[in-house]
Amino acid sequence: MNISKHEQRTLHALAQGGRIEQHKDDRGDIIAVDCITRDGWRLADCTLATFRRLRKRRLIRSEQGMPYRITREGLAAVRAQLDNRG
């Protein structure tokens, strides 16, 4: 499966324990998303278009109104990256 660089960064952050929080308008449509890493930082690569592509491919999922998390398919699709902690 071809995954863009922005999608890969988002999936990697989610695989490490991050989450995607959505912001809805008064009709209930998602108008903005924030990808929060496990350390509490906001990932700038996660746009609404990236979110929609990941959700359409079923690489992320939300259960019972909770923030979006990575699925098993998403974990299988993410490539290993070096962790820049040091």
C-alpha cells in the first residue's frame, strides 16, 4: 500500500501512543483535526485531508466517541523509523 510521507509520520506518531482529536461544527461534521503525540505535542503533518485518507483506508478508527487511534491494519502499514530521542 502506498502511503505518503505525511500519512507515514501521522501513523508513526499514533503507533507510539498518540491520538487524533477531531473538532466538529454544529451539524456534527468534522471540520478540523489535531494529531497529539504521546508527549502532548501537536503534529503539523496531520491535516484534514491526511485524516480523511487514513480513515478511508481504515488505518485509524474511533470507538464510542473517543479520539482516533491506529488499527491493526495501520500498524502493519507503518514503516519502521528511527526514534529521534537521544
